[in-house]
Amino acid sequence: MKINSNSPPAGNHRLQPSDSFPFPRHLLGRLYLFGALMALEYIFCFANRGLSPGHLKIFGATTDVYGQIPLFAYLVFLGFGHSIWKAQKENILFGRIFFGIHLLCMGAVLSITLATQEGMGWLLFDTSGYIKSSLYLLGTILLALACVPPRGWIRAIRSTGLLWLYSSLAGVAGWYLGTPIRVLWTATSTAQSGLMQTGTLYAVRALLSVFIPNIFIDPASFTIGTSRYLVTIAAGCSGVEGLGLVLLFTSIWLWYYRKEYRFPQALLLIPCALGCIWVLNIVRLCALILIMNAGGSEMAGSGFHATAGWISFIIIALMFSLATQKLSWMRKISPDASCASGEPQSDGTETLPGASTQLSQDRGESPAIRAYLVPFLAILAAAFVSKAASGEFEWLYALRFFAAAIALWYFWPRLKGLDWRFGWLGPVAGVAVFLAWMSPAWFHQQPAASPMGQALAALSPAARWTWIAFRVAAAVITVPIAEELAFRGYLARRFISREFDAVSFSSLTLLSICLSSAVFGLEHMKNLMDWQHLLLGTLAGLAFSAALRWRGRMGDAVAAHAVSNLLLAAWVLGFGDWAQW
Amino acid sequence: MKSFLKYALGLLVILFTTCATAHALAFSRNPEIDPSLAISALTLLAGSLAVLKIRRNK
């Protein structure tokens, strides 16, 4: 299908069925589906509940046999078998009956887990955990058979030789070696102190001594600071979380784009990225102490402490991504136009004419993505800056409004081609979303406590109303436009085709609407177990998508979103229910 | 030698990644970690990477 990348954002082309986002029908897709569902069910059933489906003593230590080892063994199995199974294109039937029974098993497992967590005695007949463990095991086996029939599993295992054995050993090794490696960041029965905590402590002292002459340090408790404030470098603050995230990101990145890079040269970037994130963590801790010493303890403790770590990770990940694109010595194919002509590279190698062009066309995103995503990304980036400079109360909220407004102004020449008109369904959908969003609050006599009301009351009237004006303006103008462009304009259509701007808003599929709405719901969660906002956010996404699909106009979705946010703002200001913001 | 080094380093990365991931659940139980912040950060990163990966030969 011919696509004109310079076409208006809302094209009217209908895509061929082959361009849609299909349910996986081949072996490889089904194996990935099984892995994804298994991991999701494990997380939803057990993670963050302090509970695990089953334990077994291995080498003298207790492990979660149904969780960690199988999940990581399967990850290795998939990673190494991917290229072999990719060639198998035979259609596989999905076992609906197996899947249905599997859902019943998992429902029972989740019920028992919740009953254990909530202390509901009448459901605690399974004190030993055997019933739960057996149901979880049975449910997982049924899921495996639903995704891939027994003959498919046999074929997958036979075609990869002894990979099943190696991946099983890798799963056990990953779990078993994890314990000694953990000595690096935390005290265990065999090591009384974390090596990384010690290293971080002395590095912070070295950097801090440049700014402050008299530094207090206690290596026994990992405490460091000034005469005014002391901080303790906990295991999590030693930088290990950033190292883990960067290691995961860089490994996945190099694996996914492995055809573009030369190995082992490309692997050199991993230790460079790890070193950078560790140094940035030192800088973060020093800045934290300096801010506290200067009197900004609330800002340092509430906002800067958490956001600075994520900002560091995002910076390193983006720099890594740019480095892999710019460093010619680690690339097999240069993205530059000169390479497409077959000119020799600086190191003497030569690329095939048109090779980079083809690769770029295969992997690259549509240029229209900038107009749809950048306003929303600007809001997220401004939110990080604003939170890092705030305490409990985000007094720099206006930054979010200005960031989105500037981005929308910049991309308006491209966005003005969209149909911004709206009909009656948009506002009606907005009212319905507002009523659904507020429904849990109507069961409470008193509004939930929030520090926002007290913080606003402490401001001068001018400052208070200025803050509220920008908060309402952002909620009613910039946020609806930016979020609708990102979630409905880009994401929902991106699930259908890479050339998303060629997909008409009226031709959104049920799957693309559900997936983009689920992601929209995720964005509105306040914690991992916040099912209420996940559900309400997803429902809101479905309503906004319906408004968009009705006449294929972006204006309807934005109107629905703006009306719901406007009503919410009126509720907050009218009833002082600040927790809704 | 080069081929051996490639696979050896690759396996090392997989091993360390597996170990780090194995303890990811323990990290997520850290009360100082704000999940909504994590979702925002990963969204910002994913979106920025998508924008950076646009086609150049447009």
C-alpha cells in the first residue's frame, strides 16, 4: 500500500486487512502471548501482596518455584528460540475451552490470595496453600495448552534441541546467583554491609566536600550529611535500582535492534551507561543534601528524592539510544543518506545501496508522530521538573500548561488539518464520564483528605487564584487536546498500522480502542493496586474513543474530555474535594 | 575468538539481566517508589524513543 508521509494527520485511506493488529495465529506469536499472560497473571495475583503461589526449598534456601524460576527460564527460552520459530507460519487454533477453565482457576487463586491478604477468615480454609498452588499450576498448564496445543509444544521443543534444558538451568542460575549478587547492595546473612552502599557513601563524600567543608560521615550506618541535616543511604539509594533499570533497558534495546549493530562493539555501551547512571545517582544524593542544607527539606524529601532518579534514568536511556544511532563504529548500517549510496564507511566497510533506506523504512515511525505525541510528552516532562522542585504541593503546576501550550502552538500548522468541530455526543460523553468518575466519591460522607487544600489556603489570594486558574486551564484546554492526540490520535491508530496517520478515526477497531483505553486507564492509576482509577480511566478512554469514532472527528473526543475535566474542576472548587485533583 | 567473545558477553548480559529482573519484584515493594511516577517515566521514555525513531528519509 502506498503511503504519503506528508499527508494530513487525519487521512481518509482505508487500510488493507493485512495492516491490522491481528490476534497471534502462529507458533511464535502464541508463545509470546502465553509468556505475557503468564507474567501478567503472576503480577496481578501475587506481586506486591507479599504472597507467592508456592515455595520450595532448593539448596537450603526458600524460593518461589512457580514464579521466578519458570518465568525467567521461559524468558531465556523465548529469547534464544525466537529466530527458529519465526519461520513457522502454520495457523494454530486457540483452545477456548482450556482458556475458560484457566480463567476459573485463576479467579479462584486470586480470591484465595485476596482472602489471605484481607484476613477474611471464612475463605481461609486453604491454610497450607496447597489448593492455591495446585490451582495456579493447573491454570498455567491450561493457559499453555490454550495458547499452543500439545503438538505445537512438542514441535517448539524439538526444533530447538536442548534449549529447554539450557533455559531451565538459566532460570535456576538466575535465581540462585541472585542471592550472592544481592550482597552488592544489601546486608545478608553472609555479608554485613552492602558494597554498593559503601562505595556510594564515599563517592558522595568526595563530591560533597567540594561544596561543604565539614561533612559528617558514619560508615557503619551509611549516614552522611552536614551539621544541619543527615541522610542515610539505604540499599535502594545506593544506585542499584538505576543500574538494574539501565541494564534491562540497554540489553533489550541491543537485542531488539541487533541487526543494526556490530557485536561485541555495541556491548561496550552497556558498562558506559551503567557508569553514567551510577555517577548521576551520586550527583542526585549530593544535590539532595545540598538542598536540605539550604533549607529545602520538604522539597528534597518529597519531590526531588523520587523524581531525580527517574529523570536520570530517562536521560541515560535517551543518550544510549542516540549513541547507538550516531556512533558509526558500532553500527552495521548507517542511517545517514550517504550510506544508502554504497559509499565506503570510515572503517573501510561498505553497505549495500538502499540497505539503510529499507531498514529505516521498516523500523522508523511515521514523521506525523511528533505532532501527536510531543504535546503530551511535554506535559509529562514538565510534570517531572515541577514535581522535582516541589514538596507535597506542586506549586509549579503552571509549567505543565505552558509546556503543552508551546508544543501545541509549534505543531499547530500540522494539527489544524484535523476536524476540531464537535456535536452533541462529545459533551454528553463528557458528562457520563464525569458521573462515572465521581460515583465512588458519592458513597463517602466527607471528601478524602488532601494536602492541596491546606497548601492553597496558606497562599496569598493572588497566588491562590493564579494557581487555580492555570490548573483549570490545563485541565480543560491543554490536557484534553494533548491526551486525545496521544491516546486516540496516535496510540489507538498505531495499534492498527505503523502508518497511523493514514488510518481514519472512523475505522478504529474494537481491539485498538480497548488497548489504547487500557493504557489510558494505566496512566490514571495512583498506585499498583488502584483498580478503581484503572477501571474508571479505561471506561473514560472507551467513551472518548466512541465519541471520536462517531463521526471521525477529533473535536468530539476533545470536547468529551474537556467537559468531564471542567465538571470535575467545578466539583473540586465547589465542594473543596481536593483529593479529586 | 571474536565469535566466542560475542556469545560470552551476550550470555553474561542475559545472566545479569535475569538476576536483576529476579529481584525486580523486591524493588517494587520499596515504599519509596511511587508507581504512578514510574508509569509516567516509562511513558515519557517510550514516547521520546518513538519520536526519536522517526524515519529520516521522509
